Amino acid sequence: MTVSQPVVKCGDCGQLLAGNASSPIENRKPCPRCGSAKRAVSVDIQATVSVQSKLGLKARHAKSGRPFMEQMVGDDLHRKTGKWMRIQRVIDRVNNWYREIIHDPTTGKIVHQTEEPLTEHKGHGDAKKSQGD
């Protein structure tokens, strides 16, 4: 974030004035143009904001528990590196297919890609063994 130096102008006529922006009214010299003691102070502040987003969906048949299709696309924070990555994931239970592509948005390189039958996708996410197993 960058902050500019305060610019002090007369509060009535807009004349650019020298002096401290925070000086008390009794210590201010009157405006040389109009004689006012009012002051208008402006400061420019610039900051950069980055926004991440992720969208997911689950498709279910009526009154059915487990979704037959799950998809996710968007930004995901890689916990080990602390870096934001772009993820595309499809879990298609009807066609027994799992697809996940993760790429680095700064370089455009694919850092992880998995495409395999869902029944072979073991040891990841929900497929991991629990602590008691």
C-alpha cells in the first residue's frame, strides 16, 4: 500500500497552501487569497487487492443421498506452499471417472494431473483410510 503526502488547500477557495495538515485552527495563517482558516486536506491511498473464487456443484437424483456428479473449479490454497493454485475437479460416479487438474496461474504450468477410473482413485480425500482403520 502506498500513501501520498497530504495536500493542504483552502477550504473555501481551493488555493494550494503550505503548512502542516494537522495544525490547530488557532495556529493557522489565513488563506492569502480569501482570508479563510478552513482547510481541505487530501491524501491518495493506493492498494492492490487480489480476489480468489471457487465454484462447486453436486448433482443428485431425487431422494438420493450420494451425488452422482461433483464438480469444482476455481482457486484453491495449497497448504504446504501457501500458494494459490487453479483447480478443476470432476467426480463422475455414473461413468466411474475421476479427473483433477491443478495448475499454477502465475506460470500456467500443470503441477498435478489425475485422470483415472474412480474405483482406482484410492488414498486421496474421502478415499483416505480413517485413523481407526
